[in-house]
Amino acid sequence: MKDYAAIDFETANNERSSVCSVGIVIVRNGEIVDTFYSLIHPEPNYYNYWCSQVHGLTREDTEEAPVFPKIWAQIEPLIEGLPLVAHNKPFDESCLKAVFRVYQMDYPDYEFYDTLCVSRRVLPHLENHQLHTVAAACGYQLENHHHALADAEACAWIAREIL
């Protein structure tokens, strides 16, 4: 696959609709041609301890951030016609569907690929298939893990290597 958009969400709490940041990496002809990152005002707007511990974001970080529909209006033209790729597709796809539902937006049934699932099949020897482990096996050093754009970049690299 040469053309795709790698996507990663972070959430504020255990509700999948509570996306608080998004990272997108656009790949065309196997090369990164664009990136997008934004904080998002989550819905519902509260942070649980565990999520904040993972990604470091708090309510103060996103209090003035735009709501999801405003952010998606910027993302939509970037990803038009591209399949989406995520590491652990069930999480990111369910976040996307949940936030579309919350804002009563029509979900366009995006084509989604999962680098986690594929990595388990093509790299069975790895000690685990977490994003940073698979990225390293594919020659990419993930820094700033759980920052949505950093994770999307790692996913884009993995997709280029194994999809």
C-alpha cells in the first residue's frame, strides 16, 4: 500500500467519544507528504487519572481547544479517498465512530487497516506487538509515545514496511 492516512487518537477518559487529541500522517507513493495534529475539546469533558498518566494531557490543555466537528472539517480534505491505518484499529475506529455519533455526523464508513493485526502475523517473533516494539522492529525509533502525532508517524512507518 503506497497511499494512506495513518491516524491516532488519545482519549480523556474511558468513553471512546472523549477524543482529546488526534494525529494524522498522510502518505502518498510511500512518502510522508503531510501531517496534522490538534488538541480536541473532549466529549464528555473530564479526564480520568489513568488516561492523563498515559498521554500527559489534562482538562486545562483542551479547555479552549476546538470541538471535534471543527477539527474533522480540517482533516476530511486531507484524507479524502485514502484508506485509514491505525495500530490497534478497533480502538481508533471505535473512537472515530463514537465521536461521529455524539455530534450526529454521518459516518462515511472509512476503509481501515490495522498494523497491530498484521504485525502479529508477519512479525510473530517479537516479544510483544505494542506500537513502540513493532516500530523498532521496522527500523523506526518512536519518541514521545502516546502523543497522537508521534504515534501516527510510527504507524505510518510500520504500514510502509509491512502492509
